[in-house]
Amino acid sequence: MSDNLQQVAKARVASVIGLAQELIRRPSRAGIDGYGPVLGVLEDWLAVRNLPHRRLRDPAGELVGLLVEIPGGRPGKWWTLDACVDTAPYGDEAAWSFPPAAGDVVDGWLRGRGAADSKLAAAVFCHIAADLAPRAAEFSGGLAVLLDVDEHTGVFGGARAYLADEAAHRPAGVMIGYPGLEEVVVGGRGLWRATVTVYAPSGHSGSSRTVVGAISRAAHLVQLLDAADLPGVAGGGGFPLPPKVSVTAFHGGEGFSVIPDRVDLNVDVRTTPGFDAHDAETLVRKTVAELDAELPAPAPTEVAPVAVWPPFRLAEDEQPAGALLNAAAAAGLTVRAKTAGPSNIGNLLAGEGIPATAGFGVPYEGLHGIDERAHLDELPSVYAVYHQSVLDLLQAG
């Protein structure tokens, strides 16, 4: 990595922090706050610098993001930097030691909701776009910066609108600006989710007649799922995590005297290349059939799938992972490739055949919790790594 790029990174730090502060001071909690104010800050910043950008909207016409596109001077692949600017809720504000929308810097930490996830990354990516725009004629393909909202709802409305936009250039790969200095996330388990509805005869809790109600049947189903035989980590497959099944919600009954005739469960199965969505559904349906055979009911238990995402994992030399890992090494950072247990937006992109990294940034604390903050000493290095990564990809053609 050149000394000049390191100097550029250091020169941009104050401006990056200033933009991130303005973003943090515009609350943008998913499903709570409107997204217009935080996206307006970005629109104003981009307009002053004559960076081409436009709004993205979902099928209902709701604003779900901004897209910056900088075309190169020669044909080639397009690469995307992505950072969300909506956030998790504040939680118990009384438990915070500073206002959640503080946006201040204290002892080298940028403080406030979104400092870590991911308003600082959005500010970094906007500045990289501004740095590279004057050189666009030198590059092949182009650079897009996706500034999305509706991410923390789990709907990923901004990313979906980007992928559905016929006017947008299809990316060859995406780098997502989640925080964390020691790892580049190059993979994640997939998921298969379903609601399961368990039926039984209703009855009075004080009746002399024994009634196996829906709660008892559902509890037995939970036990069967907890005891399900799942494969371990497949040897030689390169995927380091096993599949996992969890019951994450249990709804049914009211009061004390009535044994309910219905309980609804949410079942979440984390999948791997060796245990995919088909295997997950087969397991759950087989377990449901076992329940109905052991504890018969007037109606069979119902399984309604609600979401499927594939697992993904990039090889360390596969782009854009290779560019990011190489740039980090050139900057003197010791960074490892990681496959994440939770799913992330990289899984959505994998379903579209788009390779993605999903995390490299500054150290942080309190992400999705209280006192969220991002450490700033490492910001010049993070900036330089992403800048170098994009340069390498655009110059490769």
C-alpha cells in the first residue's frame, strides 16, 4: 500500500467523522423513525460534491435507500460498497450513559446508535466515492455505493430495491461495511424458517377428563426438535460451522381455565452446504409426523415455510474477499477470514449469485446494545484498506 494512499486516508478522517456525526444525530431506528432525515444528510453531502445519486424505493413506493454510481471509462465489472444507515432500537435509554443520538467523540470513541452499525462505514464509503470519481476514466466497469435502510427490520428493502432496479448495474461483488478490525466475514450459515401450528382438543383445566392440549403437544414437539440428530462440521468441505435448529417463539392459550386447541411455533434452522433448506424442511416435517403419530390430534400439525436463505462462503482468493484481505495485509493488519454463525445480507446476495464480504471495520462496543460506540484510532487504516481494495478491483478490469 502506497504512502500516498495512507496520507489520503489520514487527510479524510476529520471529514468522515463529521459526516458520521451528522448521521448519528438523525435517529433512524428501523420501523420507528422515518428515513428521510438521515438520507437527506447524505443527499446534501453527495450533491455538494456532484456525485451522481438517486433514491431507491420499494414496491410500495417507500424510500429505502440511496444509490451512487460512478462509471469507469472502460467496460468491465461493477463493484459495490454497501452500508446501512438505519439502526437497531435504543432499548432502555435510561441505561445509556450518554444520549443514544449523541454523535460526539469522547476519548477517541465516536458515540451513539449507528456509530458501529453502520453510519461510520457509510461516511467512509461516500468519501471513497468522492476520492475516486475524478479518476473514473482510468477504471474498468464502475463503483456503486449502496446506502440502504430497512436493513435492521430484516426485510433488507434497500438491498432488494437495488437488485430489482433495472437501471442499476449488476455488481460482480459487494463489500458490506459491518464493523470489526480482526476479521473479514466471507461466509455465513443460511436459514430455513417456518411457522408450525399444533392442534388439539380444547377443554377445561379443571375437568375430570384427561386432555392432552395443544401446549402439551407443542412442548413435546420442542423436545423432539431439540433432540434432532444433526450432522456436524463436514470434513473437507471448507465450511466450519454445523447446522442448528431452534424454536424461537411459542404462542398459545389465554387465562387459566381453558386448555387451548392451538399453539403456533416459530422454527429457525441454520443451514450449511451439507445440510441445506431441503434437508431442514425434511427434518421438521419428519419430526412433526413423529409428533402426530405419538400424540394424535383431530387435525394434523401444519408447517408453513416463511423464509429461505442459502449459506455462502467465499474462498480467500475469490473476489471481493481477495482484494480486501490483500489490502489489509498490505496495511500491516493481521486479519482472518471468518464464516459467521448468524445470517446476514451476504446470504441475500448469495441467493442472487453475487459474492459478498460482510464485515471489516473499526473496533466497536455496544452494537445493538447500550452505549454503542466506535473506536477511531484505526479509522485511517480501515479507510485505506477499502480504498485500496476498490482501486485493485477497478483496475483489474
